[in-house]
Amino acid sequence: MRASAVIAVVLAIAVAGWMISGQFSGGERPPATPEAGPEAPPSPVPRVRVKRMTARSHEVAITVRGRSEASRRVDVRAETDGRIVEVGASRGDAVREGRVLARLAVEGRRAKIAEYKARLRQRRIHFEAVEALAKKGLSSREALATAKADIDAAKAAVEQVEVEIARTRLRAPFDGVLLQGHAELGDYLKAGDRFGRIIDLDPILFVGSVTERSVAWLRPGLPAVARSLAGEEIRGIVRYIAPSADPAARTYRIEVEAANPGYRIREGVTADIAVEVDTRMAHFVTPALLSLADDGAIGLKTVDERNRVRFRPVDIIKDTPDGVWLGGLPAEVRVITVGQDFVSAGQEVAPVGPDEPGGGPAGSRPGGGGPDGGGPGSGRGPGVEIPAAASPAGKTPEAPPAASPRSTS
């Protein structure tokens, strides 16, 4: 027991001495001082491709979705009773004005006109006899007037039957197309019954509805273009603007009249109707150049005279399959065509392009791509520029030139 206690005391003293020697021997070591190296190079100014664009005159149009309609449509109806004994045109036939579409049975009308003509001859003979007696003083004026009235009545009866016979022929009221038939050979028609419908497709109408805001710009006689879904363009003029709005939609009906020789345009064709109402100076660009601001505004990123990026809101005047017409820009502007997605407004950039000092030849750009940068075929996507500091082996890439813009009429 006494040996164990001595050993424990010795160990405790040794541990305490070790701890005291570590706390007070030498203190803290000074921090290591890093070796001085070369100063880090400043961040390179991003390079973007720009193109100088000049505004062009562009026709501003109000565009609505509409459809084609016949300029006239008439129901051909029977004007007398009778059975159809002949059909002169089928559904879908193009007919000329006056063509016989159908013929009704004359039946007893020919006998009746023969009777009335015989009565007319008899009345004329009677009138001649009375007139001869009147010249000799053997007949009164009243008898002569009565004989003359009998002749007039007989003439009227003959003419009435002739009209009835003429009405047995149903004729086309104008040049057009027999749209549909409601009666067939052998059917019996009464006066007022419909035989068929004729529509006039030359000229053709394109009809649509415009809003209250747009109708104030329109007036009859303005030029217009109707573009069908098949890509065909038909030019015409505004013929009619409704004086009152549709009670349900609060829109106004407009009609554009266009020539349609040979009836090549059918009724019911869907088309976009563009009415040219004004002329404005605008820029034509590919939609790939458009950017979106934080507040949702659509615009273009441009470079000002101090080589700083500037976001300019734009007004889309017209959207076409080849590009968009933009308003709200200066007459001349330096538009960023490649790199706009990698710079922000107010940032300094190094613009390159054929119109810039030291610009490269037009037509070559990194990664290929569509007109004005970006689009299909762009190796790194729109707006990718390799800074000099990031180039492999310290090589500086060549400045990408501007691409030629697409044009449209």
C-alpha cells in the first residue's frame, strides 16, 4: 500500500510538471508570412459582337384573324306553283347570270294563253265594228270606250299568263356558284319554296372583328392583305366598317374586298387580315436578339458611345416568320448580336464587328449559328465569347465579326 501511494504521488507530480512546462515554454509561434508573389491581373473586359442597324420605313398594320365569305348570296325560290321537270345545274356548278337552273311544268298555262289570245282577237274585231258605227253616228262614245276597255283587259290577261309561263323557269340572278340544292327532279314547288342558293365569290370578302381601340384607325378604302394558312397573300381594300359593335364581344365587323377570278379562293378560308393604317420607322431583327428585363419589359441590348451596355425597351410592331419589326429605337443603333445574354446594363464591353475599329471580316463567328448570332448551329449558344484570360495556352481568340441581317419585304 505504501509503495503504491508513492508511485501515484510521483506520477501526479510528473504530469503537473509536464503541463506547466508546455504552458510557459516559448509562448505562441508567430504566424507564417506568405511569400510575396506577382500581382493578379485585372478581370478582362467582355467582348461582344455588335452590328450597326439603321431604321427603315415600315407599314404599320392592324391584324385580325378572319375568314373568307361570299360577297353576295341569294336563295333561288319558285315564283309560281309547279312540278320540276328539268334541272339545268347541279350543286357546285359555276353559273352565269340568266342561266336556267330548273324548269317547272307549264301544264294548263299554254291552253289558258291560247284562250286569252283568241279572246283578244275577238275583242279587236268587236272594237273595229263599234268604231265603224261610231264614225257613221250609229254608235255612242260609251259603246266605243267599252270595246276599247275589253281589248285592254284581254291584253292584260294574255300578259299575265305569259309571266306565269316565264316564271316556270328558275334563272340565276347573277354570276356565281350554286351552293346547294333543296329540290330535285320531280319535286313539286309552291310559290316561295326554295330551289337552291347561289353565292357570288368574285369579288371575295375577308371578314373579321376589330377592337374599340383599333377601329378608330380604320376607314373604307385602306389597303389590306389577307394571308391564308397556306401562305397565300390576297390584296384588297377595306369595303365596310360596322357602325355599331357586337353587343356580346364589343368588337366591330370589317370587310375587305378582293378580286377572285376563277373562284380560286373558297368561302370559309381562315386568314390573317392586315390593314395598313400608318407608316413608321422600324428595325427588323431576329427574335433571338430580344432580351427580357427584370421588370418583364422586352427590349434589345445595345452599346452606347462609351462602350457600355444599354437596355432599350422596344415596341413589337409586327411579327413575321423571318423576324420582328421593332419600334421605339433610335434611327441608328449598335445592337449586340452575340453575347447579349452574358452582359448586363451599364457594364463596359469591348465591341467587335465589321463596323467597329479593328473589326474582323464579316461572316465568321465562333461556333457558326444563324443570322445575327445564336440560333441553330451555334456551337456555344448565343452570346458566348471567350475572354483572353480564359483562352487555352494564353492565346487571344480572334474577334467574331457581325453576321448579315435577314431582310424581308
